[in-house]
Amino acid sequence: MNLLKNKWALIILGILVLGSIGLLFRKQLGPMFGGYTKSTRGYYYRFVEGHELEKVKGPGYHIIFQYILLGPNGDTIENKMVPSVQLQRDYPVEAKNEMEDLMQIASPGSLVEILVPTDTLRQRVNSNMKVVAMEAGKTAKFIVKIISVLDDNQFAAYENKRKIERYKKEFDEMDAYAAANKGEWVLDSATNIKYIVRNKTEIARLKFADRVEFNCEVYTLAGDLIVNSGMEGKKYKTLIGSNSFSLEGLETALTFLADNEEGVFLVTSDYGFKEKGYNNIVKPYAPLLIKIKDIKKIVE
């Protein structure tokens, strides 16, 4: 009887001890109960899909990936997991942070969650105001999709395919806009810019190294206003070719015009905001509409 009592006493004592340990280390043990593994850097990760690579790769590889960053309350801080976005970078032969650690070990097609202290992110990504505003002492979460891991030859073929697909999409959007807005559109084959010149004169076209002033408006093809010099209350001035504007298309468009002419231009993202887009108004790789008027060549 005493032996039975002692047995139950030991079982109860063991349960109490384990419970105390669980309470004491609940922050450390909690992620593990959710299927997370602790890395050598001390962060927690788990594979939702896919698996770890058997062997870390060396140089000469490239990763195609997407990700979402969620704040401590599950709010979306950054979303790069949309169909139009495929990020790319060299395979990290030497990992320097939790994301690169993951990229070293994740197989193509993997979907992985990584838990990261907000304090770590706030120190490292201090240019993102949403990250800086996250509460200290909490945990954020990266959800990372490894689309593919490519060698140099495969990556070159991938980039070429993506470029062809991108250009086709942009050209289709520009053609659709031109068809819906009738006019004498001209396609310049050297730049792939579609344009209309109004008030056309016989004066020589502007050229690189000419100094000019002008008014302009820039829109997305959906009609969202991005730039309006008139609303700013000033004419823009530039030495054509000096790259004084963030939009390369402005200076290039000027070379299709002469004094007192007006132009409407459809330009690819190469002359716009390229792969980054602009302030959630312009999507990555989006063509733009540029209108230029009141041009005057400045003779010094």
C-alpha cells in the first residue's frame, strides 16, 4: 500500500515539476509545440510545405522566392507573395541572417514560416516605417515561398522568359490604351514608345544636351495621377540627358518634340518605375502615360 502511495506521489510530483518547467520556459517551448524547430541562430522555423535540402549548395545558384511579413498581431507589414512578383537573389553561400539561413536549407517548392523577434527586425530594417513601428519585445513572422533554385544557365533562361512575358504584358496594356483613345499613334521601334505629337512644327526636334523647360503630367494607364507640374506651380527644367528626374521617360519623351509642340506618350516600365513600382500607386513593371506641353528651349 505504501509502495502504491509512493508511486502516485512520485507521479504527481513529476507532473508538478514538468508543469513548473513549462511555465518557466513557455516562451521557449511554445513554438516547438507548434512544430517549429530552433535554428543555430536561435530563431524558430517550420516547413508548411516541402523539406530541407540534404546538402547546402555552393556558389553559382540563384533563388526565386516570395514572402509575407506579418506583425505581432498578424497584421501584414509587407506582402511580396502576389502573382506579379517573383523576387530573385544569389544563393547565400554565407548566411548572415535568418532569411539567408532558411534559403540555404529550403528545397524548391517549400513554404516556410520563420519567427523573428521584432527587436531584431527593427534594428536591421530601420528604413521601413511599418517595421520600426512594431512593438518591441514581440515576435513577427516571415512566410517564405521558395519557388525555385536555379543554376547560372537555368537562371539566364528564366530571366529571358520573364522579360519576354513582361514586355508582352506591357505592350498589350499600351495597345489597349491606344485603341481606346483614338489618335495618330506612332511606335518608335528603338524605344518601344508610342506617342502622338500635337501642334506639330517643322522646327528641329530637341536633342540630348539641350536645356529646356516644360509642363508635364504623368499617369498610370488606369488614370491615377502621379506627377503634375502645374499643380506644383512651376515648370520643370532640365538639361536633356542629365538624368535630373527619377522618371527616365520624361527626358526621353522630350527628344520627340520641338518648341511649342505637345506630346502624349505611352512608355514601358523601363522608362518608369521599373520593378519597384511607386507608393502602392504604380505596380511593378507598369507602363505609364506622359503628357508634355509648353516646351521652351532655353538658349544661353
